[in-house]
Amino acid sequence: MGEAAADLVMNQGDTVTMNTVLEDVAAERLKRKQRLAASLRIFGKFGFDEGVAGHITVRDPEHTDHFWVNPMGRSFKQMRVSDLLKVDHAGNVVEGEGLLNGAAFAIHSRIHMNHPEITAAAHSHSVYGKSWSSLGRKLDPLTQDSCAFYDSHAVFEDFTGVVLDVSEGDRIANALGDNKAVILQNHGLLTVGESVDEACWWFVTMERSCQAQLMAEAAGTPKPIPHDVAASTAEQVGSHLAGWFSFQPLYDVIVAEQPDLLD
């Protein structure tokens, strides 16, 4: 084979490889956006919406200093893939139409900037989460489900009102550390994950764990699970894989019930 022919084959090979990479990135982006829209619909279905408050973000697989987020003012219950906004870490909407929630930017941009291992983050003003947050305490290991957060969540105590300053976003990201969740005192819950699936599931089950502990303490004096048992249970129910897998039935049902979310 001549040199020119060899160069042509190599260039064609490079083009094929590049096209494959771009196709893979596009497929992964679509998947993340579909899971994000589904997660928002799930939040709406479970009653986690409160006016225009609440947001879920997912990092873009190609432009990793950008994230996708729900536009402010559109109901969780009506969210579609086509509604999502792509935002850079400077707060510019680079794709999509709609309003960017200032608190979503201040909090999520700093979480994504400070924690490159985090793909998605979820926050809303859910009833039991914000009720529990007013106590300024971590959850106790009272149930198998709550053990997912054993030694894996923190409390952010510095409530100063609506989060619009990125410096507070930095403090929240610092309080989060390497945990899967942080309780924002007098505010609500925030969960994160290596996938949108995981972040959404942690929020759902953490909200219910808050509800369970509030009910248990109202009824009497709960008996916590011993440390060694809680720690071993956390390894079983609190892994990245466990969080991702637990979300799959929710995704299947919401897509079957509300297929327009994929539009």
C-alpha cells in the first residue's frame, strides 16, 4: 500500500472513531436528559413540588463544566426532555429556553465544580424533608432504608435565606463532603449520585426516612439499629449500584404512565 493510500485509510479510521465517540456522547446525553425529566416527573408525582422551588441537575457528558437543569416556573409534573436548560458554571444558559433558578445555579454549580465525581444532584422543599431539617439533626439508623444514609450524610447549619450567593453554594458543597446527602437546616434535603437515577432515588428514600423518624418519635422512643449492624446494612443498601437499581422501577412506571416526558 502506498503512503498516500495508507494516510487515507488512517484518516478514514480516525473519522470513524470520532463519529463513534460523538454518537456515544450524544446517546449518553439523551439518556441523562431522559432520566432527568423522569426524575422531575417522579418528584411531581410524589408531591415534592412547592411552587417554583426545587431543582435536579445532571452534568453534561461532553462539556463537563456544564449541567442540565429544569427551568424555573415549569411544573415538575409537566417537565419534558425538550424543556431542559443547559447551563455553564458561569450561569449562562447555552441551550434551551426558560428561566434559570438563581438558587439552582448557586447551589448546583458549586456542587458540580467542587465534586467532579458527582454526576447529578437533587433538591426540593418536600414536606418531611423540610420538617426534619428544622431540627438540625442527622437521621438515626431506625430502619433498613435509613441505613443507606448511615455515616453518609451531613447537616449544613448556616441558613441565611434563599441561596443566591455562590459562596453559600461553596459552603454547602464543602459540608456535603464525600457523602450522598446533606440536610440543609431550615430548608430541606439535597442528595447526589454518580447518576441521575441514584440522586433521585436517594432523595425519595431519604424523604421517606424523614417521615418514618418523625412518625416514630411522635409515637414513642425509637430503638436505633446498633452501629455494627447499621454499618453492614449501609454497605448493602447504600452503594451506588443499589441507588441506581432502586430507581429503575420508578423510571419504568413513570415512562409508561407519562410517555410525553420523553418529548
